Amino acid sequence: MAITMTEAARDHIRRQLEKRGSGIGIRVGVRTAGCSGMAYVLEFVDSAEAEDRVFERDDVKLVVDPKSLAYLDGTQLDFVKEGLNEGFAFSNPNVKNECGCGESFHV
């Protein structure tokens, strides 16, 4: 089981960590929310827990708890800019349906 990140995602995370002044990467997870059932959760992380899985690209880490990894296996995290909008994009092969607003998904 694994998740990956693009160079754009890695570079964005690295810049944000530098601005923050600390941290090893970001925690990627899922929670129950939205009209389709689940939503992605991202937060800075300073250290990993013993049960976490850590996926690294260069010096940037994605930290995932075991329950979330079941829903995220095979996902690629990207950072995209489209016009004035920018943000993380998830390419998750486990997603069966997404809500119309793009905020939640169902596996």
C-alpha cells in the first residue's frame, strides 16, 4: 500500500514547511463528511506516530494513519494552479463517486 506525490506537490509542501518554520511534512487522511460520505484532511505534522505509514519524496513526507490508508492506497497527491485557483488535487483510484462540488467522495 502506498501513496505518492508529484514534484509540484512536494515543492508546495516544502515551501509551506519553510514558512511555518518546522515540521516533517503533512498528514493525509480521510474523515466522514460531505454529501458523498468522505473528505480528505490535510494538516502539518511534526512527527509520525508508531502506527503511521510514511511516504517520502526527497525530504518531504506524507504521513498516513492505517485506517485512512485503506481509502488512499494508490492515490497521487498533486498541487495544481488553474487561473487564480490553486490547491491540492487527489488522483485516487478507489473513488467510485464524487459529489458535484468536489468536496467529498465515496469508495
